[in-house]
Amino acid sequence: NSGVVCLLRPLLLDVVPSIRQTAALALGRLADYDVELAETIVKAGILPQLMCSLPEENRYYKKAAAFVLRGIAKHSPQLAQAVVQCGALEMLVICLEDFDPGVKEGASWAVGYIARHNAELSQAVVDAGTVPLLVLCIQEPEIALKRIAASTLSDISKHSPELAQTVVDAGAIAHLAQMILNPDAKLKRQVLSALSQIAKHSVDLAELVVEAEIFPVVLTCLKDSDEYVKKNGATLIREIAKHTPELSQFIVNSGGVAAVIDCIGSCKGTVRLPGIMTLGYVAAHSENLSMAVIVSKGISPLCNCLIEEHEDHIKAAAAWALGQIGRHTAEHARHVAIANVLPTLLDIFVDTRSSEDLKMKASRSLKNILQKCTYLPALEPLLHEAPHNIMKHIIGQFSKVLPHDSKARRLFVTSGGLKKVQEIKAEPGSLLQEYINTINNCYPEEIVR
Amino acid sequence: RAIDEDRKTKYIAALKIQRWFRACRVRAYLRHLSKTATLIQKWWRGYLRRKNFREVVERAYFIRKLKFYNEMAVRIQKIWRGYYVRKYIHNFYALKKYLEAVSVNNELVRSELQEYAEMKENEEKMKDLEKKEKEKKYQARKMHYLLSTEQIPGIYNSPFRKSPDPMELLLRKSKPLTHRKQKIQSSFADELYDWPTCKKPPAFVTALPLLPADRQKPQGPFRDPAEVLRQRYKPLEPTLRVRESMNSPPARAREATGREEWRSPIHDNEFLPFSSYHKKAEKYEPSLCKSGKYGREAYGTKHFREVYPKKWIADK
């Protein structure tokens, strides 16, 4: 910090090329390491000097200059904005057109870091015409260049649908889809994240991604040994499944649900989260899809997630997904109840350590399932422990089923449920009182007393 | 006076009787009137009703028929709708079959994925094994001196063992390592060796290959390396025509006008720059072999032009 930048500045204009390269490399390393140094470099106005001679320089200088830009742009949006205002984007485009793959890699890395921060910077990057060049970079044989170009495309397309559409118009999807088959794990991570950022914005984009024939190849990614490949693969499937029932149907038909369920079963921690949300979205669209999820043995991994995970947001996602599965008809609710999920949900709801969001999701899914559940043996244990607002639903369900089923009535009495019902105090005229009255009317007077 | 009173009472009685009788008569008259009114009304109403009777009956009949048809139609619609919904919209059996198909498909997918995972694991294991083998072979080559000789048994070939150690066998098989400097394999090569097109490690190298300052200049008429590099890496600056891609709008426009011209050229005879050459080409020139007066010429095959050195001028 002690005037290093001012000392390096004249070296950038030296006659000997290797001195220029080393000076640029030093600046790049300084900027990469620390935010204040990066700001000092920007304030000292070194960037225009760096840029001015760039087109005539050799590839090492271009690489070092791209390294400097990357180091500055990665810290914050304001620094990236300053970099763009110095006219760095045109120079980076020139670097991207260069033949040396190392130069292209450095340039696309810098472009990726600029585009990462917000939508305006991404728009500026796209306006400079980098997207077709990046698509060309993806087709190059060097793996590192492919990785970085894929991550840059992912950063550009994540901000808005128009940017994603620009990326798609440059023909990126076909190349990205081909690269899913590549054995390199880091490349697969970036490619899957790029596809999921494109697919998440709208139905048309998701359909375009699906038309590139990624299924069933994506399912092999879910079995990869690298955790982040699994996570990004599950994210991609989630972004496709969430738009319409037809897309979810397609995913179910190609066996995607089974793969996702296996993936959830084999992973631990945040890696599971996109898979859980995929199941929730698929089940939410229609009851047939929800039944398909149940048939593919989806409930037990979700239940395990609820029990084993420590993070609240994963538990909340699992609770939400279970609610979506069970809320359609009595049959669905029965499957969910048989898996012994309801007491777990109730425990989460009652637990003081759970966050607000988790409690709300658990309570909502519990209510949704209970409103359709007619499987009384699962409801009985809940009767003893439930708080007041849940109790209303449980009693309501009992009052719907008991008048018609004599065996259930007998069971209800013998298991002590009737006694419990008598102990509940309710205001006269409220819904709860009506339910209690309905239940009491099913039995002869002596038993009620 | 008794007669007077008598007469009065008689008069009064006569009045009473007459009054009574007149009242009776009036009552009878009124009764008669009401009876006839009733009769007239009865006959009139009957007449009216009998006039409208047909219509009323027809209407009632029509309404009864309609009600009947409506009921029957409702029955048909009820049965049809139940059938249709059960068959097509909420087809239970199709749903069951679909769910079974989904589970079968899932099983398939799961088994395929399992195979894929196993295959990957096997590949990993094979890679590891190969690496270990390579390591061992390299070590054996390096430690070739530990091989046992005729006189002295090596450490891996103890005289108390029945057969030599596998390491001993490896040592026997391996070629001794020369002391030439070996190329250091970078760790990236292991990751990428099976991906055919990428042969070198990641291209972005953080250390620039700087030439050492005290490197001796190579002998000979070599150019300055900076110049050479500049020439080598001179960026391509194609002309505007070359730079434009084939698919850009001006190129396409040019193509369109080119096609027009080809279709409808103004001059049918093309401009031929060497027209006499072309004229010559049109003329037929008989070949030498067959162009003699009576067949083949002897000149060119049997004899060539004779040489008369005496006739030459140049030497003189």
C-alpha cells in the first residue's frame, strides 16, 4: 500500500515487453488480494494506460491485463462499473477474439466477474457483443476455457429473461447440452448451472432447454460422485419442473423423479435442497403427478430429511413438499399419514427452537394434509398432543368420518379418544363445539357421560 | 169500539198476513232470480269451458309429455356423463396403468443409473490401480541396483524363502533408469488423460515464461526474439471483405444481385480477353500422327530433321 501502485505505473509504459508484463501481473495480484488496493488502482487511473496499448501487445500482456481487470471487478459492483466505464469491455472483446486460449480464458473470466454483480452490468457486457464470442469459446477443445465460458454465460443469464433470451439466441443451449456428457466434474457443474439459470425465467426458455434433449442424460449427472454436480443437476430439474404441469409430466415420464429421489437419499446437507424442492413442485401441479411421486417412493426420503437435517430451511422445504404431496385427496393424505409424517410435523410446529418460517410451513402443510386425511389410526396420536388451532381440524375430520363407520367408532372409544374429546373445552357456537356435538351424537348417552 | 178494535186487529192482522205474503213472494222471486242467475252462469261457464276444453287438455298433455321426456333425458345424460368421465377424464384404470408404468420406468432408470455409478466406480478403481502399478514400476526401475546377483542374494531374495519376492521379479523385469532429466508430470495430466482432445494442462498459467536475463544469445544469424515473437503473434487484420461473414446482410445482398445477373445477363457473348486464343481453340488442328498425305508421316517417328552443321552461320 505504500505507494506501490504509483511505482508500478511507469513500469507499465516501459520499453521492454517483459517488464510491462510483469508489472501488469503484479498489479493483477495486488488487485485480486484486497479491495482497497483495487480501489487505489482504479483511482490512480491505471486502467486507461493498461487498455491503450492492448491491441498491439502480445498474449502474455493480454493475459496479465485480463487478470488485472478480473481482480478489480470481482470485489464490488461499483468497482466493476468503474472498470466498464474505462472502456474495458471493448478491450476484453478484442482479447476474446484472440487465438490463444489462455488469453480467451482470462478475458472470459474477467467478463464473468463483471457480469456477476447486477443486471445493468450484464446488459453492458451483452451490448459489447461478448455473447457470440463466448459461445465460440465454449466450443474450443481446452477444458479450462470451456469451464470459464460456461460460468460466464451462467452469470450473464441469471439476472433477467431478456439476457437469458440473448444467450439462447446466440445458440448456446445446443453446445451446453452437448457438454453435459463431458467427464470433467467442474465443467459439468458450470454447464448445469448455466442451463438452470436460463431455464428458470420463463416457460418458453424452459421448453427450449428441454428440447435440447438433455433428458435422460441429466439423470446420469445426478449419480455423479461430485456433490455440486448433483446439486446443480437437481437445480436444473427443479427450474424446469416448476413452470407447468406438462413439463413436470415430461420429467416424470422420463424417470426423473426416481433419480431425484435416489439423489436425495444419498446426499446430506444443502445439496439435498433443490431435489426436495423439485419433488414439491412436481407434486403441487396435479394429483396424478403427486400420486406418481408417492408411487416412486418419494415420501420416505422426505421424512428422513425432516428428521435428520439440522438446517431450518431444508426442514421447511421438506415440510412444504410433504404438504404439497398430501393435500390433494384422501388417498394422498392416507399415504402421507401412513409414513408417520404427521407426528414429526407436529413436533416441529410445537418446538420452540424452530424458526418462524419453519413453523409456518409446518403448520400450513399439516393443515392441508389434515383437511383431507380420513385415516383415523394416524390421527389418534395427534389428538393427544395437538395445540388448539390444529385440534380444530383433527376434530373436524373425526366428525366427518365417525358418523358413518361403526368399527371406527368402537376403536375411537376404546383408544380413549372420546374421553379426550370430552376434555376439550370449546366456546359454544364455535366450529369446534359443532364438531364435538356431532361426535357426541354418534354415541349413546351413557358412554358420553 | 170493540168492533173498531176488532177491525183494527183484523186490519193489522191482514196487514201482517199481506206483509208476510209479499215478503214471501219477494223472497221467492229473489230466490228464483238467484237460481236463474246461477243457472245462466252455470250454463255460460260450462259453454266457455267446453270451448277451451280441447286446448286445455292438449296443453296439459303436452306438458306431461315434456316432463316425461325431460326426465328421461336427464337419466340418459346422467348415465352418459358418468360413463364418459369415468372412461376418459378420470379414468381409474388408465391412471393405475400409468402409475404402474411410471414405477416400472423408475425401476429401469434406477437400475441404469446404478450401473452407471458402478461403471464410474470401476473406472476410478482401475485408474487408481494403474497409478499404483506405474508407481511400483517406477520405483523398481529406480532401485534396480537392489537386484540379486549370482553371488550375493538381494534383499528381496532371501535364501530362506522358497521363491523370490514379487518385488524381486519386478526388478528383474524392469529396465534400469537412465539419468536423463525426466519430464515432470503435472498433476492435471491425471485428470485429463482420458479426454482425448485436451493434451496440455490448463492454459492460464500465472507465471509468465520470462526469458532469463543472463541467457546466452544463441550463436548464428538469428533475429531478435522480440521481433520474432512480434511477427509470430501479429494479429490477423483481414480486409473488410474477408472479415465479413458469409451470412452477414451485405454478403447476402451481394449474393442476391449476383444471382440476378447470372439469370439475366445483358451481354450474351461474354467478354473474352484473349479472343484470338479462343478462336484458335475453335479451329481444328489435326494431330501429327495422322496428318500426312497418305497416312502417317514418317517425320516425328521415323526420322527427325537432319542436322547440317555446314549450313550453320553462327560459328563463322
